[in-house]
Amino acid sequence: MKLHKITPIGLILLFYLTLTTCQAKSHEWISLLPGKYIYGKNFYYILKDNDTLVDLAVKFKVGYKQLLLANPGIDPWVPPPGRRILVPCQVLIPQRFMKFKGIVVNLPEMRLYYFKKNKVFIAPVGIGEKGKLPFSGIYTIVRKKKDPTWYPPPSIRKEEPDLPKIVPPGPDNPMGKYVLYLSRGLFAIHGTNKVYSIGRRSTHGCIRLYPEDIEELFYQVPLGTRVLITYEPYKLAIEGNKIFIQCYPDVENKIKDPLLFIIKKLEKLTVKTGADYHINLLEIQKFLKNPDGLIHKIGNIIKD
């Protein structure tokens, strides 16, 4: 057997490719640690000829809008070759999410979390178009179906008269191969035959995932699992004595006073310990004005 010598440059390239591949799998299972709320790592990618952010979102399994937010000013269809972009894989998981045993869907973040024992499965999602978001609250998984048949409701057929009354399983079915049906309304968590729709407002109210993500969930999530659908564009966490924030657009303009919203959240985080804190209001206002989906330090816990 002939052995091939790997040069130092080759080793560096191999390490880089391995690192970016591992980091890109932000949607896979992560072990949770006490007192830790920030997980995953962002990484950089050098744009090549014919790259688009649309294709790269699918390649790296991140949400399309998340990729856009992290790279403001980059044309998603004709990005400049040679330019370095940031692939956002790092997430801040609020303590409130971690306390919930089951699935959490944060609508403005366009991300799903499934907490199981001491691990979490994280995946980007597509959500409802403007005015078509599911209402916030707790649901339950009441039914699971592989290779579903889709029966478009009258409201959708009114918008799309050419739709058939019944869409059988297969490549033309917008629900994909796996569905988790929710206990209220006609809402469901399902796959898709349009992978480019993940990380967009692309549905009539359902939660849409990449095919490999919904397949993982389908076999991991038992019937009766609770699902919390929440609306939190601004997430906070305290690690050690540092305060962090991760901001997304308030897509339905539901937060009337974002700064007050954040301060109230911070008060809830510190009320049990009675700790004082210092935050940079100018920095917070900057992130509220231009949310980028990235994690930023905004203050410190003041220790006696």
C-alpha cells in the first residue's frame, strides 16, 4: 500500500476543513453544562465564484436570514468572491428555555430546541408568513406520521386555486417525509421539499425544518412531548459575572419597548441572587437598532 506524505500546508488545510465541518453542525446534539448558556462556534468562510448565500445557508445547515443578519451589506445572490463571511453557529440558550422539558420554538429567532435529559438538539426553522404565526403557548405532540398526505385547508386553496385537494406522499409534498402534529389548530412541525425556505418566513403557520433535522426529531420525540412556542427576539444570559445578549428582528413588532423588555428580563435573572449589575445602554441600543443574531457582551455582575 502506498502512503502519501501530507505537507504542513496540507495538514493545516485538512484541520481547517475538519474544523469548519464540525462547527457547521450546529443543529446536532449538544451536551449541556451547569451554568453554561452559550454553545457552538461561529466560523469564517471565503466566498468562491458562483457562491450565493442562499446555497451556503443550505450547505452549512443554518437559517438563511441568520446568515444574512450576520453579514450585513453582502448581496445574497452575487456576493463578492474572495470576501470573508461569518457563518453563525453560536447560540445563546436562555435559562427559561433550558428549564422546559420538551421542544422550544423561538419564532423571531427561527430556531428550534429539543431538550432531552442533559442534551439539546438545535435546528433552524422556517416560520409563518406575516400575520400567520402560531400563537405563543404550550402545545403537545399528538400524532406522528411518516410519508404524510397533505390536505390543503380551504384558506390555502383560496390563495392557490391550482392546488389539488389531496397531495400524496412524495417529492411534491411540501410537508416532506416526516410530520409531528400539534395539539392546537392545524399547526405541525414538519420537513420540506424546499430546503431553501429554511430560515425564512415561508409557511402558512407550521414550523418547517431541513429534512435531516425533522428525521432526527421524528425518531427522538415521543408522543405527548410538550412544545413551547415563544416570541423572544432578545435573549439574555449570565455566564460567570458576564452578561450576554443575542438579538433578532422583532418580525411582528410585538415588543413596544425593547429596552424595558431587556431590563425586565435581566431583573428576573438577578432577583434570586440579589446581585447588582452594570450594563452598557449604548451598546444595547445599537444591537436593538441593528440586530445581527450574534452574541455580544453587554455588561457585568458587580460582586461585593
